[in-house]
Amino acid sequence: MPQPAFDMLRALAIGSQALGLILIITLETVMGDAARPWQGAVLAAMVASALVIALVRLYRNKRYQKQLAERQRNAAEESER
């Protein structure tokens, strides 16, 4: 599969993880030990966003494979004529 010049999903994954890490560190700095539940919530959101991005990537790859197979099937049918 050809890689696009700019992969939006990769950028979203990196950005969401970086934002989550910054938020976790900031919460610890500002709130001290009281930040633990909030840090857990941020971590859960980070994991959820990573799973959603992975599912979107999987869906796109499967769709691309189906389109490629359809093109190959059409090309084979054309060459038989």
C-alpha cells in the first residue's frame, strides 16, 4: 500500500499520546497525589483514542485491499475479452 506524504492517522495518534502525557504530568505537578483519579481518566482516554485510531486504520487498509482486488478482477476480465 503506498504511503501518503502526510499520514493524518499517525499524526493524530502521536498528538493524542503527547497531549495525554503532558496532561498527566501537569496534573501531577498542580494537584500532587490528588491527581491520581484524573490521571487514570486521562490514561483511559489515551487508550480509547489509540484503539479508535487503530480500528480506523484497519478499516481503511481493508477497504484499500478490496478496491485493489476489484481493480485486478476488472483488469483480468478486460484482458480475457
